[in-house]
Amino acid sequence: QVQLVESGGGLVQTGGSLTLSCVASGIFFRLHDMGWYRQAPGKQRELVAGISSDGITNYVDSVKGRFTISRDNAKSTLFLQMNSLKPDDTADYYCKAYYRPSRVDYWGKGTLVTVSS
């Protein structure tokens, strides 16, 4: 059974920092592309940051220079370091694993990040 479990969300003031974690089980983690997505109330889910199985990263423009995605394949864990947080970063953050050969993806249940002004 595949499980992606996010943690690290919470309430933080503008300018603060949080680190999200996503622990994966039931998949061969190192072979999956991984990503962090977020969904704010009334908005569509969007890709925040992605990291491929070979370590190539990409970010949505609004978080470049503030967020850093990384992975620890030995621990099957994905991270998102978020600095200089803004109220617009408030959302539910979701972890996604994607296996390119079969085009199958898996999602976590999310962790809430709230940035107060």
C-alpha cells in the first residue's frame, strides 16, 4: 500500500520559515519524480516545486529564491524548505510522487500552512 505522509505545516508570521516533510512508503522512492503542490481556498491546485528522480528541480516563479525542494532517497523523504513566507503562501500543501514509465501518481493528504500578516 502506497502512503505519502506530509508534516511540518502550521501557523507562522510573515517573513517566517517552515520546513515540510513527506515520508513515502510502498514505492521505490528513488525512481519517482516528486513534487510539492498547494491549494488555497477557492483556487486551483498548483505545482510549487518539483524534483526529478535524478535531482533536477523546478519552481513556480512566485517561490523562486524563497523555497528549496530536496529529497533524501535513503530515507524516502521529500522536503520543502520555505523561507520569507508571505500571506499568499497560505494553503494546503500536498506531496506527489510520479512514476514516469507507468504514468502513475500518488498523493498525500496534505498539511496546512497558514501565514499571518
